[in-house]
Amino acid sequence: MSIKNKRVSLLTYWTSRYVVTLCIGLLIISLIFAMWIRHTTLEYRLEMMSFMAEDTVKRITDTETPKELPKSIEERDRFNFRDIDPIVYILDQKGAVISVNRPFNPLVEVDFNPLLQKEELSKLKIPSTNETYYVVKKEIEIENKVIGWVIVLESKKHLTEVKQQYGQLAIFIIALGILGGVAIYFLSRRLSRPIMKVAEAAKQVQSGNYHIQLSSSIKENEVYELVSSFKDMASRLQQLEKTRTELLAGVTHELKTPVTSISGLLQAVKDGVVTGEEAEEFIKMALVETVKMKTMVGDLLAFNSFAVDAVPVTISHYEVSRLIGDIFTQFKATLQDQTYKFEYHSLKKEVFVLADLVRIQQILSNLLTNASQAMVNGGTMTVTLKERDDDVVVLIEDTGTGINKEDQPYIFERFFRGENKKYTVRGLGLGLPLSKMMAQSIGGDLQLKKSNGMGTCFELQLKKVKRSEE
């Protein structure tokens, strides 16, 4: 594998990129802060130089003999700066140096006359030292007459020198970088750990082991949704695998039983074990088993056809109360058991829906048959119509034993058969999945509304015909 396509762990990937981003950000911040410190330090020191010049002027003008300029600046006149030591000159009216706060004149070659014509704050380039100096100038004025100037100079190099502040900034940036790097590492690990667990669980599922253990105590909503969805998927895959295994056994059993019965019945007739009317009865029984086997094969073929959208659907407009009422009446006529009670609640007005007559008959017949099978000792079947904004809801209720709570999420899975019906009613577990597919094929839907020990209620949704389509 090339270096370009080399795989790295999520923890390494995100930590390294976050750290690089953090370092770049801190570097930019440190540069901005360094420039800001340099600028503010320069402004502060220039203000202090201006204050020094003003203070010097004030002490000269407050003396008892103010008409004479002092020949020297006493030591007390020198300000003690932590990082700089400015030069203070006292000039007369002609710009000649009267005194300086140094034992000797450090800038003897400087001509101050041009500076006297400039603003209070200016710059001066000294050719001999190739350095730039900031100059603060203040007039010495007595009785409204200028008798001299106080000049304060300091090199730009000294004014902008901030070693201590830079050191403090560096310590702060490094500490922040270390703290940020540690925080990024632990946050990345917190995010990557559940994803790694999910990846390990995926390999576990791939090998056929669906008993995975994933923690649900995750605060991050997106990661929690990922873990929760994967657990649900694994649980559903486990159920599907179980259903697939049961399907193979169920289909084999369901098809083998009628074949064995037919074979045994016909063999008895052939061998002369039964004769006359008894033989005819055996042949009728064989035909009944043939019809059952044909029905199961037909269910398989129908489901497969719907699954690949190979069955044409003819949608027309039907008045829903009449449509459902006729189908319900036909079903009641087919039941020979008189222990059942039937209730039908239609709409108060005419409402048309989009439907396929054959498919609606199949759906309702399947739901009502399931309801009758759930009521072993009789009960009540109720069909209720309710109108909503865009559709009409058909509620099919019974007073049977209900569907186990753990089976309810899987009742629309193909070939799934609940514990209540697995050993009591023969079938392939395609009735409800096929009914749901038929409902969706005509623009509606089929859902389980509720189910408990008091009974079950299914909701069939049929799309209403808009006024413009009527």
C-alpha cells in the first residue's frame, strides 16, 4: 500500500490535524499579540518621554530665577525606566545645548535647529550610528516668551525592546498549546472509541455473531444515534437470520405436510385399502390438501411479483363506505362460525378514494382472517372508517389475544411468524408483508395501531380523491 493511501486510525488522524490547526492558530495569534505588545509598549514609552519633558519644563519654570536655564540636569531629574534610559537636553533660544543628563554629550554631531521647526514628536536619523531616534520637544516658556527647549531622545531599538513581555507571551502560548493538545487528544479519543467499538462489532456481525455489547451511555447525540442504530440493525439481522432459518424449516414442513398427506391418501386408494364412498372421501381430502399447497405456492409467487413490481395495479375511484361495507359483508358470509359478532361504522357522507378493488379485497380478507384466528372462543370484529385531510383510515379491530410485544416490530417482515401462530396456524408468514406492499402500491399504507391482551387494531390508509379529480 502506498504512503498516499495508507490507513491511519481515527484518533491519530483527527488529533494530528487538530494539533496542526491549533499550532497554526496559536502562531498567528502570537504574531498578532507580539505586534500589539510592540505597538502599545512604544506608545506607552513615548508618553512617558513626553511626561518627562513636561516635568522637566515645569521644574525649570518653577525655580526662583526662571530667566536662566540650568547648566546641568541634576540626578533627580533623570527618570528611572526599567528598560530604557532616555537622553534629556536643555537648549537655549538659538538651539545650543545648555545641559544634558549625561556626563558627556552622547550625540555631539546632532544639529537640533531643524528639530525645533518640527512637531512635538518626531524622528531623527543619526548617520554615524545608523539608528533612528524618537524626539519629544517641549518649549520652555516664561512670561509668554520662549527662552529654550527641553529635548528628550531615545532610540527606536530601545523603545520597542520588550524581551520580558515576549517571554511571558511565549510561556502563555506554549502552555495553551500543550493544554489544547491534551484536550484535543482526549476529545478525539472519546469520539473515536465508540466508533472503533462499532467497527469491531461489525466484524463480529460479519462472522455471524449477533450478540454484541455496545455501551449506551454516550452523551454525543450523533455518536449515540450511530451506536443505537447499529444495535438495532444487529438485532434485526439476528431476527432475520432466525426468520430465514425458520423459513427453510417452515416452507419444507408446510409443503411436505400436504405432499405427504396427498401421497398417503392416493396410495391408500390405489392399493385398495379404501373403496367406494370412503375412497371418494380420501380423494376429496387429497384435493383439499392440493388446494392448500397451491395457495402457499401462490402466496410465494404473489409476494415475489410484488417485491419486483411485476404485478399491475388498476387504480380507480370508489366510494369508500360502500366499498369497505361490501367486502366486510362478503367476508361475514364466508364464516360458518356464528360465535363472532360484527360491527361496521361507515362515514356519514360520500367520500371517494383511490383503490384497486382486488387488492383491497385481499388486504381486508387477510386482516379479518387473522382477526378470526386470534379469537379462538369467538369475539367481536369491528371495522371503522375515519376521514382525515388527505386520506381515509380504515380501522380493523378484534377482541382476540393480541400480538406479543416482542413480536410487534417484526410482523411486517417477510416469513416472520409470531409465537402465537407458529404452532397453531399453518402458513408462510407472508400475509401481513404482502398486505402492506399492496397498500403501498395503491398509494396508501398499512400499520399496526395497537395490540395487547384485549385485542388488536390495524390501520389501513387510503388516499382520498381530490375535488379536481372527481
